[in-house]
Amino acid sequence: MAGDDRTATAISRLCRISFRLVAAFHSVAATAPRTARLLTANPSSRRSLACPVSGESTTRESLISMYKRRSLLAFATVGAVICTAGVMPSVSHAASGGDGEWEGSYAETHGLTAEDVKNINSLNKRALTAGQPGNSPAELPPSVSALFRAPDAVDDRVTPPAEPLNRMPDAYRAYGGRATTVVNNYIRKWQQVYSQRGGNPQQMSEEQREQLSYGCVGVTWVNTGPYPTNKLAIAFFDENKYKNDLENSRPRPNETQAEFEGRIAKDSFDEGKGFKRAREVASVMNKALDNAHDEGTYIDHLKTELANKNDALLYEDSRSNFYSALRNTPSFKERDGGNYDPSKMKAVVYSKHFWSGQDQRGPSDKRKYGDPDAFRPDQGTGLVDMSRDRNIPRSPAKPGESWVNFDYGWFGAQVEADADKTVWTHANHYHAPNGGMGPMNVYESKFRNWSAGYADFDRGAYVITFIPKSWNTAPAEVKQGWP
């Protein structure tokens, strides 16, 4: 089965390449030398079409050959549509915005089948249950922990093996704004850079490697301690842009009104400003934590800082997630964590991308094309009510579509002022070295790369949580890849 899955993935990729070649050929001037140069410059396309071109062909022969290739490419286009129908979004609701480019789906980008996506979503839901306090599989007896194991459909997930503490990581593979490595190598880097406890490197434990094996959420999970709860989430929504675009623009060709409204809402979220706001709030919290040895002192410090900045968060209710975030952090209460001493904690940031249309009782169009009113931040504070986030993926707009339910990126406490130079650590999928998807890859992406997202998601929230200062899972500087 694993071999069949890899073959299907390879065919899917070849089909998508053929699809792109069609567009390239139709934009080429109908001259034989230009056609010959194009094919000569791309040997893989010659092999895939089995139509090599000689630079010495006559003009007439080249033209005949060109028309034959166009026929073959037209056939390849049909194949591309068939190959990717299970994972490609419809163009009308996959728009990224003003530059006219189109986003691909998460599955398409990572070479995943519809079954892979189903397995990822199922495993993510199991991880949410297993990650609740007291429900960690490592803490439960075998008879109980079996309840939290992945179902048969996704039982190919494997916990990565332990890595020697003194083994240095290999260089990542860097391309553009992203560096990539396998999960085993990330463990080595984590042990050297992120694992410090009281100044000493720590070997990643079996429980931590189990958490990490879940993929994108695993990276954030292993760095925050508990499974991410996303309670203190922040975003930025440009209300004026949203209203103006609704009034002054029209649906694109073949775009429904629901698609149009969902797209306009998506384009009105500014991840750069949302991230900036989250960093500002985390900075205020960290100042309030200094020299605060009990929660009451921390709250007093926090209110003083907010008053000095005339920040709308000052007027949050005392029961708000903003004021209760520290006391609701498990490690704050632990003896080897904060031990109820706020000065031993620090506020850090991570990000979650997800789909807005999660109200299964609401109109089906909002499930398919996004809910313009869902998960909007408070205009004054930037806080997002995540209580209705159930990790539910996008509904298919047509048969065969398949979408991933969320994506996580770990930021920590970097101090780089330029957002574009910050590094976000995430992953492609859960670790299945013996399964169809293969081993988990870990990414370090620059902010623009991370925030670009996929067609699977129309919301990006930046979440603040707390970890003990003694944990170095959030170093001030993260170098992309490895020097």
C-alpha cells in the first residue's frame, strides 16, 4: 500500500507539472526556434512527452511537432485535472488577494492524497483529546491509553527514536524563505538549542518525541509543554477595507455571492498587524511578570503598564482570558515550572491557521466558502474569541475535495524587530516513515512564507501562552537552518 501511495503521489505531481506546462506553451509565440529553445531548456518535459526536439529541425517540421505537442499537452491537462481533483481547490475560492496569484491546497503543496488528509485530521482530533491535562498517553495505564491511540486508518504514526545528546544537527536544506529538515535532525537541533534547563542541554524525552510526532501541532506542543489551547488569541481585521471592498467590487466570474463575501473577509485580515499586536501584548505581559512573585502583584503590574499605554485591554473583565491566562497555564502551578511565582514565567507567541466556517448548524455556504462574521477580533483589543474553534476543516465545495483542519507555527520569544526576518517552525504532517506519507519534515520559514497560508485556511491567529523562563524553547534569536 505504501508503494502504491507514493506512486499515486508521484503521478499527481507529474500531472500538475503537465498542467503548468500547458499555460507556458499557450503563452509562447508560435515560432519553431522559440518552441525548440523552450523544450531544450526543460529536458524533463521532453522525457515526459516523449517528443525530443532537434535544434536542426526545419521550420515546417518544428511547427508540425509543436502542434502535436499541443495535442499531447491538452490530453495531459485532462490527466492533471483527474489526478488532482481530490485535492485541488476551485480557482474561484482559492484567491490570495491583490497580486492575482492563487493559493494551492495544503494537500497539493505537500503531495498528500485525500486519504492522507483524512488521516491527518483524524489524528489531530485524537491529539487534542490526549493532550488535555491528565490525559497524556505516557501518564495513563495501557488499558486506558488505548482510548487515545490513533484509529486503524492512521496507526502508521511513529514516535521518532531518541537522538544522542552530544550529536550535532546537520545543515537544513534552504530554499527561498524556508529551510527544511527531517524530524530526527530537528530533535538534534532542539537538544542543542531549545532544550536548555538551568543552562544545561536536555535530551528530548520519549513523551516529548511522542508529542512532536503529530506534525505541525507537535512542534508547538513540544515547545509549550501542554497541548496548545489557543485561548489568548489575537488578530487584526480591517473593517474599513472590508466594507469598501464589499461596496466597490463585484464577484469574479463564476464566483458565488458566498464565495465573494468569504474572500473579501479573508483579504481583510492582516496577519502582519495581527502578529505585531500579539508581540506588543506579550511584551506588556513580560514587563508585568518582572519582580512579581504572586499573581495579584502581576495583575497590578499589568494594569499599570496598560494604563500607561492607554491600552483597551485595561478594561477587560477580570474573568477574561487575558487576565486569567497565567493562572490557567499548567506549568505555572508546577514545582519545576513557575511554582506559582509569576516572575519565573515568560509570555511567548505561536500561530494557528484555520478555517472560519465551523458552525455545522449554519448555512452550508459559510462552511464551504468561509463565514465572514466568524473569529473576528475585537476592534479595540485585538482579542479573538476562539471558544467555537473545534478544529473542523473546510467543507468541500465539490465532490472529492479534501482539506486539512489547521496548521501551527512556533515563534517563541524572538526579539528581531523586523517581522520579515523572524523564523517560524512548523511541519508538513505527522511522522509516518513506513507509511504512505513518509517521514515528517520540519520547516523554519520566514514570516512572509509562514503567513501566506493555503486555501485550506482563511484565518490566522497569533496566540500568547506562558512557559517557565528556565525553558529555552523560545530563544531570543532563531537562525534559519543551521550555521
